[in-house]
Amino acid sequence: MQRPTHPAGDRPLIYRQTIWTRLTHWIWAISLFFLLLTGLQIFNARPDLYLGQQSGFGFDNSVLSIRAVNSDSGPRGVTTVFGQDFDTTGFLGYSGGRARGFPAWATIPSGQDLATGRVVHFFFAWILVGTLLVWLVAAILSGHLRRDIIPRGKDFRNLGRDIRDHARFRFHHTGRYNTLQKLSYFGVLIIALPLMIATGLAMSPGMNAAIPFITDIFGGRQSARTIHFAVMLALVAFFFIHILMVVAAGPINELRSIVTGWYRTEPDEQSEGDKS
């Protein structure tokens, strides 16, 4: 049975997103865009991932390798994951007529320029750190963190229903975050972004000198680099799922909320104290 729909005039607007939530959201979006593409530029300087403190020919600790190889039909791109080879010609290993990890269109700068990539990457990395701290303080003071981000017992009890509703693309337009939203935002804001920052610091020689134990926490610089890369993949997956959910739930209403703060709800589901 489909849920009843209401004319827009009968669906009240509520102030759902504060200025701090909206500002940090868009700063994160811009920062993560540049961090991703410059990060791939930096990765191309050594398109391999290892576990442990060291890497090289004398160690058998590779978990990922992207390279170009010669074949009877010409150069081919090969990606090796945990010892299994995959032909990735045209995308990974060999693209645009040259050997390179990720293709030119996926990196900033597009050409191989490690120095520029590092400068831009670190610039937006510190913007990300500062924005995350601002958001955390504002979220604590406003109650947004406690109310909308940290899952509670009743949220987990509703998890099965939320999964079924999302699988059917049935969305409840209320002023509250549902269980899957809380879990995903908690995972990104409280786990993934801090982990991304910490592993980034663990790879920095300067931070290794100032805080020697930070590298040991992750089992070595190479392990920190691998975790950093894995978190990046998780954030990219979150981005695509997030965009899909925005489009499916009603892009105009969702964009209005994150741009102006105002969100149109269903009358029978509106509740007090939903402002975040």
C-alpha cells in the first residue's frame, strides 16, 4: 500500500539544518573532491600498497599493485590484488598511451606532478581538519551530535524496517534522521574522517618525529598508507550511495534543506525538536 501524498502547501516546512551544518557540508564536499584527485596523483608516484613498516623487493607484503607490462599485443595495464592479476588496460596501469597508476582525468594535476599534488593535498587536508573541529564543537553545543548522529537503542530496533524501506525506495519525510542516516553519518564523521586524518599524519615524516607512536598505532607507515587508501574507497562508495539516496528521496527537497536549512515534511510525521 502506497503512502498518501499531500499537496506541497499542506506539507509544512521546518528548519532542519543549521548554518554550521550547511557550511561544513559544502566545505567538506569541496575539500574531499580535491583530496581525492590529488591523493590519486600522489599515489601514482608509487602505485603499490603494503602492510608493515617497510616495502620493496626484499619484502613479500604487497596487497595491491598497479603497473604496466609488455605483451605480444603491446603494453597492458595490470592490477594485482592479494596476488590475483586483473587486466585493467585503459584505466589502471596503462592509459592514454602511457604507463601510470590512475588515468590523467582522475588526478590533479592531470600530468604527473607529485610536488603540486602534495601542496594542494595538504592545503585541503588542513581545511578538512579545521572544518571537522568546527563542526564537532557546533554539533555538541547545539545537540546535533547527540540527537542526530549518535545512534541509540531505539534506532537499532528500527534498523530492519529502515533497511526494508530503503530497499523499496520508501522514504519518510520527517525532521529526524533515520537509523541508516545516523549510522552512515556516524561512520563518516566520527570514524572515517578522523581515521583518514590520523593515517595521513602517520605517513608524515614531520609528525613521525613529533609524535613517534602514531605510526606504530597503525602497524607501520606502509600499513597506515594502505588503511588511508581503504578509507578513501569507503568514502567514495558513501558519496555515490549518498547521491543516489538524495535523488530517490526527492532532490529538490533535499537540496533545499542543505542549502537553506528548510525541509518540507509530511504532516503526520512532523515532530517537535527536529532542528539540527
